[in-house]
Amino acid sequence: YIYFNFVGLYRGYTIYGVIKDMDIIYSLVVALFVSILVLACATVTRITRSWVTWCTNFKHLRSLPSPPRRWILGHAMEIGPTQKTLIYMQDNHKKYPKCCVYWIGPFIPWVFIADVETLKIFLQQPGESPKPAMYGFLTKWLGDGLETSTGTKWKRHRRMLTPVFHFDKLKQYVPVFN
């Protein structure tokens, strides 16, 4: 009788208490595992979408005219802050008068458009043109205004500022600018 009482006490306070604590620990471990799994799936989905978008854009950019480039460096060796770069670009403008793509490395394209009609084709495409990554740094400095915002916020700011730059209002400032 004392032995069973001891076992009952032992089971009641120690083993059952450990099992209740272990249930909490198991549920926390399962919740953590599920959270990590959901986060991993979301990350893989985002990376996959980015990759598909990049591949689609890359395919379209490859169809645009471009001077011959190196495999790894692209046109990086020809482009720099020198007069040689300007001569290189002028020669390419003669060969490709409407549009030309310069590649900085294998993945970063610079599209130069010199023809108004070609520019209209690019600008009239449906969808929103994303701002370059540099604008993320400017947002911290300039705030979220006309220069750094996109989408509906940009349209709203643009609509408010358009009347300020109307031709008739700018006429009075011509003598000041001259």
C-alpha cells in the first residue's frame, strides 16, 4: 500500500507534470517548425517570382540591339568616366540609332533610348515602372515625395504639382532664367 501510494505520488507530481510541460514544449517546437516552414515557403516563392520576372525581362532585353560584349564583364571595361567612353557611345549610337543596351556584368542592363518613337513604345507599356534601387536610399533622405514614391501616391502628388509648372505660369520667369 505504501509502495503504490509512493508510485501514485511519483506519477501524479513528477511524470504527469513532466508530460504536461513536455506537451507545451512539443507544441512550441511544432509551432516554431511550422513558422519556419511557412517563412521558407514564402521566401522560396518570392525568389522564384523574382527569378521568373528577371528571366522574362532578360529575354526581352536580349532582343534589343547591343554592341558585342564580354561574357562576364559585359561592357564594363568600355564604360567609365573618360572621353574614351563618350567616343565609344557615339560610335554605337551611329550603329544603333534608336536603342542600345549596355551590360554592366552579366546581369545589369543599361538601356539607352535615343529615338522619340522608341521611347513612346517603352513609356506606353501598361503597368508601373519600378524606381531603381538608388531611390530606396533617397527615400530616407528626401522622404516619400514625388521623386521617390510610386503608384497612386506618385499620381496624386503629380496631379497636385502639374498646375504649378504650366507653361503660362513659367513664362513670367523666363527673364529671371536668362
